[in-house]
Amino acid sequence: MSPEKAGSFGDPRREIPQFGVEKILIAGNRGPCGGVWRIFEQLDTVFDEIDKVCPGTKVYINWYPVNNIPTTFAYEQRGLVNFKNDWSAVADGSLVIPSAHGVGPDFYEMAKAKNCVVLADGTCQLVTRVHNLVIRAENEGKTIVYVGVGGHPETEGVRKEIINPENFILIEEEEDVASVDLPTGRQMVVYSQTTLSTRETANKYKALKEKFPGIEIPSRRDICYATDSRQMAVEDLVAKADSLIVVGSKISHNSTELAMVFNSWGKPWHMVDEPSDIEPEWFTASNKIQAVTSGASVKDGLLYPVVDRISQLNPKAKIVHEEQIIEENLALVFKYDAEAIRGVVRQFTQAA
């Protein structure tokens, strides 16, 4: 907590609203998606084993493990180093792991060149699926039209799978479709960044289909199930709540999209990383029901301190957990081999 924030809460001259929140609604579908849950589990396994056999060992990751600042900071405190795709910052012979956003073949090539040991594949399995589809499509002679955000690590990971850059076209905005120009008869297939929303992609798919009637848009869309379910949960809260607090970092696309869902209905929202980001002025007399959710890269361990802070400012508020819109069982689908990871760590430390 920053001194400025701490002082504002403790200042007796600061007026706390007299009429506050009566109910705090916590979204049923919220927090870590499967890919994020999986890399959290992998990293926790890695550092738990490191603490046992060789405390202080660094682990290098190509990007933020997930787009959440407090979570990344917590792992950095344990020894995780984000080298931001700059391999010159990675010591030869280090332990490395790819982020959940996915990486291209160059990650493994560089790891081999620097004699690094890859702990596990941290890539979300849904992202891996898109990588495999893109590789297959190019091998079949198709042009890949990718709906995504330029510069986003997931987009860049997919782009690096392409052998011929001319076979990859990025669509960021609906207006980009007008500039796409390909020879007649060229086969095209559409894939998308998994963290986009159905709302974001629908018009782009429609514009592509109108301009290229023969374009292949797979029936199974690439949008992550968690992106949809968390946005559906927020839509369910719109009619029930007066405002929304999203626990998540502004660098997180899926967290920002949760806020935009609420914003599209003309209702106020705020995004916070931690309790100290909360301002008492948000809880006015008109804000009787406060909704709270969290992005797909946020652990519940970050959400509940925020809920506690809201409760402190609104002591009469009742906390209500909403039912899940879609039932999720992350451990069943997003599996990982904990013992194999421990084995890699032990073997690495013994060799060192």
C-alpha cells in the first residue's frame, strides 16, 4: 500500500459516505481460467521444490506469467525473472518456462542455444490448440486471417509459427477488413486471440464473410470459454447492481473487457489491483448494490481483500456469492505433471 493511499484512509478529516452499499454481489464465474490456473500450479510446484533443494535459484520467463501485476510481483519475490523476450538477459544454463500466452518455435531454439532447461510448457492449452491449427492451415496452403491485438504476447506467439509472413494477416479493427486484398481463389481461414470477447469479434467475422464469402470461419470459435463465462456473469449482474469493481490489472485485456461489458450499459465501474486502490467516494447514496468480479489472471487471494475493504467502508453490506453461469472444473481439463516438474528441478540442481 502506498503512503498516499494509507494516509487517505486514516485521515479523520476525510468524509466517509453516510449512505453506503447494502449488498455486495460477487460474480459466480470469475478469476483464473484454466490456462492461468495451470501455470500458477506449475510455478508454485517449481518454487516449492526450489525452496527445498536449492533456495534462491532463478527461473526465467519470457513475459509476465499472466497479465496481472500483483501476481507477477509475488512470483518475482520468489525468484521469477521476466526477461521480456530479451534472451541476452538470460544466464546460460538457466531454468526457463514459457508464459501462458504462448511462444513461437524461437523460444525453444534460444533455450537450446543457451543450454537452458525448459521446466514445462506453461502455454494455455487453448492457445496451443490455435497454434496447431495455424501451423496446419499454412501447411495446407491457406492464408491465416488472425483477429487479435497487435503486440499482445498471444498474437505474437501465433505469428511466430508462420513460415511465410505473407500468409498471416492481422485484423485488429473492423475497418482493417477493407484493406485486405488477396488473389482470387486463395483459401483463407480465420482464427482469433483467445482472450477477445464474442462482442469484439462478431462484427469482424461478419465483415470478413461479406467481403470473402468463401472464407473459412470454424464453427468452434477460438474465444476462451472463461472469457465468455466471466462476461456472461457480468452481464447477469448488470440488472442487479449499481456499479462494478473489477479486480485486475489494466494491462489485462480480459479484465478490461469485463469492465467494458458493464460500461456498455451506461453503469459506473472501477478497476483495482489491490484494496488501497479503492476510493470511499465510490460508495455514494445511489450505490446500494456493489458488484465485484475478477479477471481471468486473478487469484481469489487478491479478490477477497478487496471485498473486505468494501465491507469495512460499508459495514452493513451483506455479501452474496452469485451462482456460476457455467460450471467449471479446471483440474479435470487443464492438467499438468507436478512430479515431472519436481524431477526437472531436482536434476537441474544436482547437475549445478
